[in-house]
Amino acid sequence: MEIKEMVSLAREAQKQYQATHNQESVDNICRAAAKVIYENAELLAREAVDETRMGVYEHKVAKNQGKSKGVWYNLHDKKSVGILNIDERTGMIEIAKPIGVVGAVTPTTNPIVTPMSNIIFALKTCNAIIIAPHPRSKNCSAHAVRLIKEAIAPFNVPDAMVQIIEEPSIEKTQELMGAVDVVVATGGMGMVKSAYSSGKPSFGVGAGNVQVIVDTDIDFEAAAEKIITGRAFDNGIICSGEQSVIYNEKDKEAVYSAFRNKGAYFCTAEEGERVRTAIFEDGSIAKDVVGQSVDFIAKKAGLTVPAGTRVIMVEAHGVGAEDIICKEKMCPVMCVLSYKHFEEGVQIARTNLANEGNGHTCAIHSNNQAHIILVGSEVTVSRIVVNAPSATTAGGHIQNGLAVTNTLGCGSWGNNSISENFTYKHLLNISRVAPLNTKIHIPNDKEIWEM
């Protein structure tokens, strides 16, 4: 089907959907869409691993289940249809309006949960949506979309309300972005830039390169387990996965011991050079290592690592642009750097982020609230994960207040339009009905300037 026809059908479906569904029915539809992914988590995970040749089956199962539960939990009690709010003081009324048709570009790294969350955000706000999947994951993404369409059909949802490009290409994706009303682009920076130049309002993401600051006087074993769990999750393809461990130099022996106990292998200087050569090509991550296992990375680099190794650690010999290992590594490899005092550790994180990953995410493991606030104040990121695996919580968690999503805005630091987790509210236009409330006192000039 031609893109022009898909968009035309989507517009008609959107009008019908908006006219026939209220908040209650919309929420029932969203629940069904999320639940069908939860119920088919194992099947879809297997299909994703087999088709993309990336990631870890068990982790993709957990991701499919966790994201479907989290998205529904976040949205189930949120207003998105009709009157959203009436201000008690002014009487201003906020009324939700859909944008129209959403074009969502989804990546091969998250081929199930990204289409799912974008579809649910669109349905929640009475928008139609057309998914443009990555060609390398077109089949598993299409299956997820079919399951959702089957699950919501009994709720009188027009068939064209949710569509997917069955045979995706760069040309079709670009045509879609120019034809819809709003674009959500999750993937490589090239595609995000294309979305922003489409002439349509767009939500994109910046590059990830999560800096992890390890404070002193903490339980290093507990911190190491959380950090490695995040880095190893789905073989490191999560954009919010841990990348650099920044620790106090006086704690080196204790930190290294804790990481080794939890499955880290520390390279010698010579082995580190081989890892750099293996995972980077022409200054960028080598395509063949993305989402691959420790054993694959070790074999390519000519390393012999102990059985059960979960991550490979490389000591950086510089900060930021001084050492390529400080860049994003979409595989289970991390670099380590040391600081003399905490403020220096914060500066190391800022320098690495300025080189790549500005605006995305930072993590800290600390019991010192002043240090945690310092990181939040000084580091140019949109989210700071505290004492938790970044890979599995930066994209939202029931316990941390971040909206559950797979699209993480990076603000102006990352050339993005939002500095928060993308969610349903970003797909709403809001009309504000604003009467004058004569009961509100208008201060005179003297009163104004005395405020």
C-alpha cells in the first residue's frame, strides 16, 4: 500500500475513533493493547532475537513484560480525552485535542516495545498511528502490531487506526514523515535528524553514553551488581545502559574486587587496545558488535575470559575525546576512570558527555544526598538514575516517577525538543478556555512592584 493511501485511511479512522470513544473506552483499548504484548512476551522475544540477531532472549522477555505493565500502569488513571482540568482559581478549562496522524520510526534494538508504547500513547490520545519499523526487524514488529490490532478490534477500533509499513525503506520512512502530523523518531541520529528536517513537529532522541559515578563509603558489591546488571542487559543495546564507571582512586582495589566478584573481566592495557580496535571502526561503534555477547566480543578481540564473565572492563587512558573507549559502546563493554575528589568525578562525567551523549542520562551510586544533588545540578542530562540499574529504570519505572517509555528525550543538549521521557501527553494539543474571573483582585501598580 502506498504511503499516501495509508495516511488517508488513518485520517478517516482517527475521525471515527475520536467521535465514538470516551475516556473509559479509550482506557479499555489501551489496556488490551498492553496486555496482549505481555501475554505474548516469550513468542515476540524469540522472534526479535531470531530476526535481529541481537540481544538476549530472557532479557527481551523481561522487557516485553515490564514495559507493557509499566506503560499501562502509568496511563491507566490519566485523563486524555475531553476536559482535562478546570482551574479552581481562574476558571480556565483545559480541553484535550488529538494531533491527528502519528508517524513512528522504530529501531531494531527495541522492535517490540517501542512500537507497542507508541501505539498505546497514540490510542490514549485519540491519534491514528503508522509505524515505520527498521528493515532488520520488520517481521517481529509487524507481528506485534498485528497482535495489538486483533486485541483492540473488539472495542470498535477502525482497522486503519493502527498501521505498519510492511516493507520498510528509507524512502518510505521519509515520505511518511513528510505526510503525517507529528513524527516520533526512535533510533540512530541520522534518522532523528531526518525527522527534525521533515517539516513536521518531531520528537527524537539523542545518543546515549551513560556515565556512572560511584561515590565512596558505599556497598561496592551492591553497586557493582546493579551496574553490571544494567550493562549486560540485552547485551548492552539499551541506550540508557551504563557506559563508564567513575570511581574514587582510593577505592580502586575495593571497586575492582567488587566488580570481579560480580562477573567483570578487567583487561590489561594491551587487551584494552584490542577491545578498542574490535568494537570501533572509523570512530564509531562497529555494526557487527551491537547487541552481541561477551564471548563474541572477546573472540573478536582475541581475549580469553573466564566462564561466566558478564562484562568486559577497559581502563581509559584519557577523558572525553582523548580516548574512544569513553564513547557509547552498544555491547557489554564498559570503561573505568578514577577521580581524586568527587567534584572531579562530576567533571569527568561532563567531559565524556560533551564528547557524546549530552542530555541523555547519568547514574550515581551514593548515600550522600549532597553529592546526588550536585550531580543533578551540574551534569547536563535529562535524567539521573540513583542507586539502580540505569538500563532498566531510566526509561521509566513504577518506583522512580519517570514515565515508562522507550523514547528518551535529551533536551537542547542533545538537539531534542523535550528533556523528559516521551509519553502520551506529548501527542496532545490542548485548548484553553479562559474567561475573566472578576472575583480575582487586580493589584494596582504600587502593589505589583512591592511583590
